[in-house]
Amino acid sequence: MAKSKGSEFIPVPGEKMLEAIGLVAVKWSALEFQIDNLLYWASSPDDQDTTHVLNHFGTQQRWERLKNILRQEHSKHPGTAGLVALVDKALGIKGERDQIIHGLYSEPASKATKAEVVIITLKSHKVKTEWPVNRPRVLQAAKKIDALLAQILNHLLDHGERLGNSILTNAWRHKDRI
């Protein structure tokens, strides 16, 4: 928010907290990129539905699509069940990530913790409230996301197929993908 007639940015809820929230956002972005790449490589190049899902659907739908493709087309590949379990784990973390990224603005008041937030309204009134997310919890979520990403990458190294010179070195590859 900006002060009236000024350009000073007022961080809500504070610099350190915003830094932690940004860390969760960046870690989640890397995880999302990794899993979306898995969907691309696991699907058939002729599958227009998956292309549409990748371009127009949310995280939950894209990752459910990946799990379905893995179960239907790659079930005999060693490690597929483990990869599906890791995608489920990512979906389990999604709710916590959503509360961290969007929670302050969608439901700022809570008795869950004593984390205090000052919200400045459009008329510059300061409203103190509680938010169920504190900095240690946000940093813990970032660590969880980072650990999950490492688990996925290690799983791909153990069970995935080399993809040539691409950024993503290993994946479950559809037989028709070059």
C-alpha cells in the first residue's frame, strides 16, 4: 500500500515476513515448474487435452492429470507409484502454501496464534488483527517445499529416463516424445 500523496511502500505484515513469504513463493514456483514438466514429458505429443490442461488449468487439475497419466500409461515403469506419492505430497502442501500466499488477504483474522498484523485500510486506518501464519511457520513451509523438490529430483535420478540436453535431466517419458 502507498501512503496518500507519497511513494513510500508500507510492508504488510513486515519486511522479514514478506521475505519469508517470497521464499515460499519462489520454492513453490520451482516445484510447480518441475511437476508441470513431468506432465509434459509423460503425456503423448498428440494429446491435445493435456496441452489444454497445461495452458489453462490450475495446479490441482494439472497434477491430478499427471497422476492419471502415470497410472494409466507408465504403471509398469519402476518408481511410478513413488512419483505419484510425491505428487500427492505436493498437493498436500498446497493448502498451506495457499494460506501463506493468499491467506492474509482472504482471511486475516484468526485466534489460531498471537501473530499480530497491522492492516491499513483505504482510509489509512490501522486495524490490528491476528493471522494464523507466523514467520517460523512460513520458513518451515519453505523448507518442506524445498525438501519435497529434492525428493522428486532424487527420485527422478533413481528411476527417471535421461532427456538429452534439456534443463530437466530425467523424467517419465512418453514413448512418442522425442
